[in-house]
Amino acid sequence: MDELANPSGPRKELLNNHCREFMQLIKDIQVTLREEIKSACEYRPFEKCDYSARLSSEISCKKLEYVLSHLDKMKEIIDQYQGSA
């Protein structure tokens, strides 16, 4: 800004250097943003969450308990039938 406000006018070389530096900073920012966006896309927030596996396991256990209770009742009925015969 100081160079642009210079009463004798901006020096072309200095202005070009500032523009090159500015453009390089913009490119560096773009590269950093691309890397951050790429890493954000690869990130899966629930990747290590075992909630669904635990829930599925608990449901399977309940189903197994239910089946076992029915098998026990069936065994009792079979034992009663065989005992009376």
C-alpha cells in the first residue's frame, strides 16, 4: 500500500515482487486447503465407533435367550410325554 501511495508513483520492480509474494502465499493457502479438505473427506467420525456392533450383539443375545427358553419348554414337554408313556 505504501508503494502504491508513493507520490512519485509505484516502482514497477517492487510492485512485481509484492505481487509475486502475494500470489505465492495464495498458492500456498490453496495447497493447504486442498490437503485439509482431502483429509476431512477421508475422516470418518464414527469409524471407530462400536455402537452398532454392540447393539447387534445384544440383539443376537436376546434372540438366543428367547430361542433357548423355547427349547427348554419343548424339552420339558418331551420329557413329560416320554415319562407318561
